[in-house]
Amino acid sequence: MTDSVVDCKTEVKQATKYVKETENVAEKYSALTVSKNSSDVNMNVGEMPSAAFTAVPTLKSVKKIQFANMEDKQEFSKYPTKAGRRSLSRSVSQSSTDSYSSAASYTDSSDDETSPRDKTQVNSHGSSDFCVKNIKQAEFGRREIEIAEQDMSALISLRKRAQGEKPLAGSNIVGCTHITAQTAVLIETLVALGAQCRWTACNIYSTQNEVAAALAETGVPVFAWKGESEDDFWWCIDRCVNMDGWQANMILDDGGDLTHWVYKKYPSVFKKVRGIVEESVTGVHRLYQLSKAGKLCVPAMNVNDSVTKQKFDNLYCCRESILDGLKRTTDIMFGGKQVVVCGYGEVGKGCCTALKALGAIVCVTEIDPICALQACMDGFRVVKLSEVIRQMDVVITCTGNKNVVTREQLDRMKNGCIVCNMGHSNTEIDVVMCASVTVAHLQHMSGSFNLKLQYSSSLKVSNLEI
């Protein structure tokens, strides 16, 4: 009974206070209206009500929340107001954007214009036997490698099983592959099994700078950064091979450039190599040429033709990377685009499947009769490149051969045509002529550039080598 009386008294006090506040507001606006009316004596009658009442806000009844106890009131006060929630979401969104931007900048080779060759960098162990973009990015690269390890359970299991035996002890491996988080897991597995490794990149655009820094921090001599020039590319290969007191006895290559460099520049080292592992179509072709000429004096392993490599690297990975690479570099819609894919091997099959799924009109060029038959039976029109070159919106090369797209064909392409390479860096498309015939040449760090030829045909050339 007593509690009810207290509650009633409290409500009466609150109601009285609210009425007084309302009356005060009304008096203020009434005085304001009177003063305005007295000053505007000549105001029209039709205007007076509007002028008098537009300044007076509508008073709504306010229902106050009653709390049973102080704990409920304190709990309610913890939650932000509507404005607070809005500002909170805004701050979260901004912080997430900032973190994404900072993470993305690690792989952006334009963050520092100074060439890594001109820098003197030292890792935490005091070693300077490496050349990467920025050794300070190592911590971020380590996180990426740890994430990649979760999807590479076979290598991790092999590392745990044979780490104590050191089966690769005495192996001096010089490698030339893409330097990504996944290849870093492979390199660190080789080191854990007892090998000494020196590594460089087989592609000037694909290197993840933070991953290269993480490898260099652990003591692996890495010579690579995103956006290398051609001179930088060969310099890095030479630094890997030419090391005082260290001589490679195994080569792990992707593309054949490292093997070619050792064969030409260091023949004495090449003769002492115990084995070569090659994983690309182009590199395998080069090895077959050396073998036919009787110049391949060391054992070589053709990894490219293994079923696992063919299916995963060439077919399944290219099926995804072709779209990812073209979207990043050109940001175009593929639906309705006329696309010609040169070559219908495993890489070509993956590219055609992905592009067809997006609604592109895909045709294929192929010189192998079996592959041509497969393309036809898969629903693709088999054509000659010279017959369709004028109508194509996108030209993709994935043959592993050379001179697939020549200067004559580049001149005949329509304005805005995209020329894309899924094979080796500079053999399938005649990019050597770019320096001599280019009117406007705009380089992008994503691996593509706009090319304006003498016939005012603007092309976009992209290197999407896997």
C-alpha cells in the first residue's frame, strides 16, 4: 500500500513538472508571436497565421520509461542511442576500410619508388643476403603463410614426419617460381627437410612482397619483388646462382628461365647439377629442345605432365585465375563479349569453361587435331586466328608456344581489344615491338598496360601467367 502511494506521488510530481515546462514553452512562443505581429503591422491577413504558427513546434506527449530498479536503468544506459549506433557503425566501417587498405598496400609495389637493389636491408638475424621490397613487411607475410598452411596439409604432414631424418640434407636447391604464400610453404618444407635454398621469382608481377619479406626474415635468400624490370629479373636470377662458397646442385624451375641462365652463364655449375625439376609447358619445351640437340647433360623431371599438376595447376586454377586476373586489370563485363582462346590444352580448357559460364561467346584456335576435336565436342567453334581477329573483344593465349599473336595481328585488332597471356611472359605475344611502335604507353602495377599503335588502335595487354 505504501509503495503504491509513493509511486502515485512520484507520477503526480512528474506530471506537474511536465505541465509547467509545457506552459513555459507556450508562453515563450506566444511572446515571440506577439512581438512578430507588432513589428509586422502591414502583414496580410492570409500570411499572419502562417507566420505565427510556423515557429511553434508540435508538442507530443512523452512517455517516460519506468525502471523497476537501478540495475535495470544502468543496463539500459550501456546501449548506445540511435545517433551513437550510427556513429559506431560508421567508425567500424572506416576502421575496416583502413585495415583493408593497409593490408592491400603491402603488395603494392608503388609504395616506395626506390629500387630494392639500391637499398641495404638486414633481417633480425643480421643477414643481408636477400633483396625484397621491404623487410618490415615480414610479420604480415608470416600471417599469410600460416593461413596458406591450413590448406596444404600434405606438406605439413610431410614436414612433421621427416623433419628429424633430414632426407634433403646436402641438397643446394636454387628455385625460380612464383613467390606467394603457397610456394612459401613449399620452400619452408624443403628447408625443414634439410635443403639449403635460394629463391627468385619467375614472374615480375606475381610476387607477394610481404611473403618474400617473411621468407627473407627466416633466413631464406630471396631475390624478388613485385614490378621488377626485365633487367631486375635477370639480376635476381644471377644473384641466386652466383654466390661465393655456395653452389647449386638442384634446380626447381617454372618457365625455364633459370635453367637457361645457368646453362648459358654458368656451364660448369650446370654440369654438376644432379637434377632439374620443370613444371611449365614452356620450360618442358626448352628441355626437349636441349635434349634433341644433345646438350641436356643432367637428369630432368617433367612435372608439368603429371596428372596432379595438369589438373590442379593448369585446369582448375586457371579456371579461376583467368577471371580474377582480367577483372582486376580491366574490370569488364564478359557477358556477350567475343573471346578467342588460343590453345585448348588443360589451361585452355579451364579458361574456356570459366568464360563460357559468364556468358562470353568463346571460340578456340588449335593446331593439335585431338585438342581441336575436344573443343568442338565441348561446344566451342574452332577457328583460325587471322579469320576472326577483327571481331574479337578479348584474345587469350595459352599455348606455351611462341609468336602466337604477331605484330600484324595486333595491328588488325579492334579498338579496345584486350590481349591476355596465360602462358610464358614474352614468347606468345610479340611484346618486343611495343617499345618501337608505341605512341602512348601507360604501365600499371597490376600487370597490364594500354598500348596505342600507329593505326590509333588502343589495346590492353595483360600478363596473367600462372
